[in-house]
Amino acid sequence: MALMQISEPGQSPEPHQRKLAVGIDLGTTNSLVATVRSGSAETLPDEQGNTILPSVVRYVADAGVVVGSEARAAIFEDPKNTISSVKRLMGRGISDVKTLGECLPYEFIASETEMPYIRTDNGDKSPVEVSSEILKVLAARARETLGGELSGAVITVPAYFDEAQRQATKDAAKLAGLHVYRLLNEPTAAAVAYGLDKGAEGVHAIYDLGGGTFDISILHLHKGVFEVLSTGGDSALGGDDFDHAIANWILEQAGQACVGNDVARQLMEIARGIKEQLTDNDNVDINIATGCFSWAGDISRDTFNNLVDPLIVKTVRACKRALRDAGLSVDEIDDVVMVGGSTRVPRVREKIAEFFGATPMCDIDPDKVVAVGASIQADMLAGNKPDDEMVLLDVIPLSLGIETMGGLMEKIIQRNTTIPVAKAQEFTTFKDGQTALAVHVIQGERELISDNRSLARFELRGIPPMVAGAARIRVTYQVDADGLLSVSAKELTSDVESSVQVKPSYGLSDNEVTRMLKDSFEFAAGDKDARALAEEQVEADRQLEAIRQALNENGDVLLTAEECSELHALMDKLSLVRRGDDTVAIRKAIDELNTTSEVFASRRMDQSINQALSGQSIDSLGEEK
């Protein structure tokens, strides 16, 4: 007699086969690790019962590495060896880090790949190595708590992380000995947590205000399918800016114009404490005594609200842009999910509720919701959940394209396209006998490549020599579930193929991504005109090259001296206006040349037909049919 297999709802029928999978929120200020146990997602604590791990790493000469609260306590004592907010440095070049502010106390060292290394008493360390130390502690915590080796992890990243920043995160995980199931956008992870827990369907806004960045995502949940309709944000805004506002107010009250880096960092820590106290109190007493100045006073919640209101308004503007990108109005948003520790500020919740016309959802701890969502996704990818529970669809933050003649950006995958995705487009050669093609991979929203970001270059060689326009070259862009890009090019008549895995050594800063999106709107009209001009210039070059070659071949046979002279005059005219910026004049000159050269083209065609028919009878042509 067969026995019926019984298991608890939401649990594997074979617990001994359950894989240990975790979700990790690798944050700018704090990091967490979570897992699904007994059908519920929960964050994992350390030996002291703390679930939050400060994202701070200290390197001590001959004493190894210290991570977390102990490292954070040494920020003022040993600032050059104590690294915080390393997430801001991930995937960036040495020139990028110099724009992050003057308060960074670190000594940066350039490397061959332009990745910035930080000089410490324990050697030079890259941002990838520093991040890996945080991941090692979280992974060790999970192994100890769960009692076994981890099968894999889902690690969250900001929605605006580009390919280089995502790859740097994966490299850090590899260095920490973690198998990455996938990278997951932080706002999307929060949606996973709330969407599964509540079983709600509709359109959701994910408002994610962390320590260093702000992200807004508009998602649609229908029948278990999450689709990100749009993403946006302000990468130069976070809870740290609230702290800056308080610190600057204190300096103003104390009559201090500026202070040194060490005092500034200490003042920022004091300001952070004041901000947290104002969450539950209407007034906070302040008593500051530093080596630079002393001041005593108090700050009310109303004063604090006035200080941060302009910052909150910036997040509302980003929300409006995200709604516009999604083609939605505020009335079509079913609910707003609050993510990130900075959403604890009462004024933030008040203003966002006012904008969306709905009370924000704060049921899950905003500090933990991202890790919880990541753990749910990890549990599914490990095979511990039924396959039909949820499908997750993310989007790419910026358009991906290729350079075409004239320095133009031809978009192949548009921004906000759902990933994973693969799209192909066919191109051809510009000149007769062309046997190679240079492929330039571009990221951005502008029309000209000079205004966008170069990601990679490679060449397709071995194209059979043909007349211009005869070759068929298919260029394929593939973006995987982690948002990483690979590009291939194939000549279809010969099957010659080449490809590249886009893995730049450093990437776009969050500020650059935001700037590129804003520029695409601000300069849209000018970009359209610039593209039209470039296209006419390319067409002019093509026409001149074709007619010049035809004249060299049989112009003296098929044209009179007067006709040749007229064509050369029109070609000179087109060459002259082509160097200018008058699109209408270039088009007029092209049309004029085309009209005049039609007689020449007709005679060449007649000559080709006569040569093809020469020596053949009507009967023989009929037999060939």
C-alpha cells in the first residue's frame, strides 16, 4: 500500500533535500542577510542578537580585518583605515571618486584597470575586496545559524547600478565564496516581500530612500507576475543629506563657517543621532564639544521639517518622472511601499502620503524589507518553492545601442525594457569591398555617441568582399537576469561571427545615470536636429562615393564632357554644403545631384543589360527558363 506524502503548506515535502539559500542586502550604510525558514522569511542575527551589520570595514596592521559595529566605532579614531560607504565606490574609476566629496579621508591609489585602491596599514584594498569582507561576515553568520553550506544567494543592488557596478558586486561575492543566483534591484526586492505576503495585485510604487541614494520604481503585479514598468530616482540624495542639513544648521547656529574633515565626520554622526531622536520626539537638546568648537542648544521637529522639505520635494519630482515614464497618473497607483531607514522620518511619510493620496505601507521593517524580499527570491531559485508561485521581471535603467555612420546612436534595447532580453538588428557595409566592421557598444539616451557612455568595442573580420549594402550583419544584444550585457555580430551569408562580454573595469556613477536621463529630456529637440543633420551628412557621403566610383568606371564612355562637368560641379556643391550645419541645404543638394545623375544611372543600367545579353539568342533565353 502506497503512503501519502504530507508536508506543511509552503514547505518542501522533502526537508532533507532543502537547499540553504539566503538573500543579502548589501547596503551603503548597513547590510543584512535573510533566509526562508518554516515558510517565513526572516533576517538572521549575529551572536549578540543584532540583525543589522554596519557596512564598515577596518584594516589593522598585523591584526587582520574588523567588520561591523566594532569597525564603525573606530571611524574617528582611525579614519584612513576605516572604510565606510564603500558601495559608492563600486564599479567606479579613480577619476570618479574625486567627485564624491572632499570629506573622504582615504588615500586613493590608481591601478592598471583604473579601479581605485584605498591605501591602508594592511595594504592597498579595492572596493571589491572591501565589499567582500562584508559579504564574508554575512555568509558566515548564515552558515552558523542554518548549520550548513549555502547553495547560493540573491544579492540586491540599486536599480541604477550599471553593468560595471553589477559586475563588481558579483566579483565581491565570488571573492567571498558565494554562489550568486542573481542580482536583484533593491526596490524590486521590496516588492517581492510585500507582493507575496499580501497577495495584492495592481500597480505599486516602491519608494526607497536609503542612506546615500533614492530610488523610485513603478511595478505591476498581476497573477504572480512582477513587471517593473519604470524606474527613476535621485542618486545624489539620501538620509546622509538630511544629516548634512542638520550639521550645517548647527554650524550656522554656532557661527562656524567650516571645520576639518575629522570634525565634519564627527558632526555628521551627531546629526544622525539627532535625526533619529526626532522620529519619536518633538524637541532634542544638543550639546557639542569638539576640538574645534563648542555649542549648546536645541532643535525642534518643525525646524527639522523645514530643513529637509526641499530634499523631500526632490524625491517627489523623481516620482513624477517615473509615473510619466510608466504612462500612469497618481490615481492609478494602488499603494506605496516604503523602503530604507530614511523613510522612518515622519515628514517623509507625511509628504509622500500627501503626493500619492494614500497611506504608505510600512508593515515590514523598512531596514529589513529588501533582505526579506531577496531571501524569498533566493528560496525560489534554489528550488525550494513551487515553480508557479512567482515570476519576476526587472528592467534595464538606460538604453543600449550601437554606433552607426555619422557618430549616431542606434538604440537596440530601449531603457525600461524587461530583462532578461535578447534583441537583434541587421546592419550592412558602407563601402564596396569592406571586409571588417567595427562594433561600438553604447549606453545612454542621447542621439549622438559623444553624449553617451562607451561600454565596449570589438571587430567583426572576414566579411566576404561585396558591394556596399550587400552584406547582412546581424548584431545581437543579450542582457541576462543580472543586467549584464553581451554583444555578438554575425555576417549571415558567411556565418563569420565575433562577440564580446561587456565587462568594463569601472562604470557610470549614479549621478551620471541621473544626468544622462535628465539630459535626454532637456536636449531632446537639439538632439533630434543633430541626428537629422548627421543622417543627411552620411547620405551625402554615400552619394558622393557612389557617383565618384561610377564616373571612374565608365563616365568618360557614357557621358559627354558637358554632362561630366555638370555632375562634378554638383558634387563640389554637395561637398561644400555637407561641411556646414544646414540640413535643408544638404538635402536640397542631394536631391539636385540625384536628379541630374538619373540619366547616367539609366545609361549604366542599359549597358549592364546589353553586356548580360550579348552573344545570346531569344531561343536560348527561352530554353534557360
